[in-house]
Amino acid sequence: MTVCSLILGVIGIVLTFAPDIVLFNLNIESNQASLLLVQVIGGLYFGYSMLNWMTKESLIGGIYNRPIAIANFTHFLIVGLAMGKALVSTPQLPKALWIAGGVYIVLGLLFMIILFRHPINSTGDK
């Protein structure tokens, strides 16, 4: 949860405070609507980051904190699949998107494991 929170937090801060730089590096036209949309997405990412940060010490998996596990799983699965589809159909997209797509797929798989597996607490007992 900590790693996920830090990744989402950094993305959220960058999208919120430097949307013009993000759009420029992705070769997307920068206008008022696109800047606002990127900042809104940055706020969503930062909110997810805070949710994960606040639950990083909690037991998660199986029935424990299931809404958080499902929310993270669906977010990473949907975005990972969408990025994978876009990257396969347009391989010349920036390398940063390939890296982000890989990270999303890995986090989606990890949250799937967390979602469907009984958690192990800090003492190692099940």
C-alpha cells in the first residue's frame, strides 16, 4: 500500500501542478479544457494516494478492507487494460507510457491477489 500510495501521490502532484508539461510531453494540445481535465485527474490520483496511505497499516485482503482492495483493483485493471490496448495498437507512443502501462498491469495483478487472498497479519498467522 505504501509503494502504491507513493506512486499515485507523485503522479497526482505532477498532474495537478504541471499539467502543461505533461500535455507537452505526451504531444497533446494544451488548452483550457485539457489542462482542467489533467488537473482533475491529478486530484483523483492524489485522493487515491491519501486513501492508500491512510490504510497502509490496516489488514487488507479477503474480507478485510474489501472496498479499498476492490477500488484499487478495478482502477489498476481498467487503466492497465486501456493502456495495454493503446500501446499495442500504437507502438510509437512515448516510452513513459510503456513504463506506466507495465506498472499498472503489475499493480492490477497484485491487487487481484490481495483481493482474493486471505491476509497474513504482521505475526505471520493467518
